[in-house]
Amino acid sequence: MPAMAGSNALAVAPDILVRGTGAVGLAAALALARQGLRVALLGPLDAPAAGAAAPGAPDIRAYALNAASVDLLKDVKVWEAIPDEARTQVHEMRIEGDDGASVLEFSAWNSALAELAWIVDAAALDAVLRQAVRFAPHIERVPA
């Protein structure tokens, strides 16, 4: 990718451009930078994520993360930065159909897993990802 021209020009041409500063874009940028790639990150880092609550209102969003997502967050060194009270393990799930007769049940124990998933406070995850990006030397933000 050629170097970007204008007042937002990067000092060194990036290897890849990540467009979007939500949880997925930030995690992708961190993972790519960890592989040694120079990443241009397009989008506002300080703006609330899409779907976030209006200013002044509590953000009640949550993410359900599978094991691969948690492993990625551990690899980019943000998992442990998420406060304990913002992460909850899911050990069992029961899903019932509208008719009440259809039921699906899942158990971490039956599946020989430590947990089926994690429920993570979206605002807490977004905050630790934004903080990690601010200190990542191979990521340069490019205003949208």
C-alpha cells in the first residue's frame, strides 16, 4: 500500500489498513501489529462504539465471546486488563423454543471445557482495546 498523502501522511507506508474502531477492528489491528505488520487504523478512537448508549446513559451492551476470541484477546495482551467484574464465565446454557417443548442444553462439563463462553461488558472491553492501541508502536491512527 503506498504512503498516504496529505496532512495525515504516515511516516512509513502501512502494510495494511484496518477500517473501523469497534472491538473487532481494534482487536484485528492489535493482532496484525503483533505479527510485525505496520497497521493504519482508520476511524475515531475516542468516539463511542456503534450501538453504544447515548452520552450520559449507562452502556449495557455485552459481548458473548467463544474460546478463540478469548485466546486472541490473551495473545494481544488485553484479556487480563479487563476487570474481573466485567467478565463472567458461562458454564451451562438452556435454550427453549417458543412452544416450550423444544429445548437445547449445553454444558461445559459435558463438553470437557472450562467454560462454554464468556460474557464481557462491552464498554470495559472497548476501553482496554482502545488503551492497548494507544501504546502499540506499529499502529498509527488515520482520521476518517
